[in-house]
Amino acid sequence: MNHSLGPECEPQSTSTSPEQPGVLVAKKRHLLVRWSHWLNVPILLGLILSGISIYWASPIYQHKPDPVTGNFDVAADIGIWICTHVPGLHHYSSPSDWIYNHMSLGPGMLALALRLHWLCAYSFMLNGMMYFAGLVMGGGWRFLLPRRTICLTR
């Protein structure tokens, strides 16, 4: 049984238009696929920031004290460093709360941080469903299937 590639099995190029030789045609993805792809950026950023806020706000995460300052709160140490080294912030009223006051989340804000985290998590799941719907509607699901790369003739 001889398996050879015949001229009829040569890959057919679909990237050039027969009317205008040399013009490349790029097939665009469905609008839902493109939108949901880029919508992942702010959603994932929100997940990361709300996760950090949960970490900051939760009373169960106790840290070892910093050997220099003796403080248990890393974010407070960062705020103190910022207020000490950035010009114009030397007279800030509460340097240990600088990070929390400027991020609007911190100790005592655990419930809000959890709500934001769940909001971002559900948004991420809905965005995944929107991506899947765009794949189905635009025919992009075919690119996820395995393709036969060798053409066998008898």
C-alpha cells in the first residue's frame, strides 16, 4: 500500500484572494471573542487586587514582626517608608495607614474585599461563557479540534 502525497493533496492557500493576487486576508475572530479576551485584563487585575485586600484585611494572617520596626503589618511599614522618603509627605498624620488610606481597603474592610473578590470571580466566569458563545457563533470552535495534517491517497 503506497501512501504518497499527490498534487491534489497539496495544501491549498486561502490567504490570498483570487481577484487580487498578493493581498493577504486575515479572518477575524467573532466580536464576542475579541471583547471577552481583552475584558480578562481588568477582571484579573480586580481579582488580584481584591485578593491582596483580603490578605491585608483578614485578622487570621499574622506575620512575624519586622526586625527593624517591630511592626507586624508589612503594608504599614511600606506607608511609613513612603511618608519618610517622599518629599511633601513628611507631615502625614498617620504614616502607618498611608497605604490603606490610598488603596481604600485595609484593616476592618474584609467584607468589602470579599464582595469585590466574588464580584470579579463571577464576572470572570460570565466572561468565559461569553467567550465560548463567541467561539460557537463565529465558528472558531473548529480550530480547537484536532486536524488531520497528512493527506493519504491510494
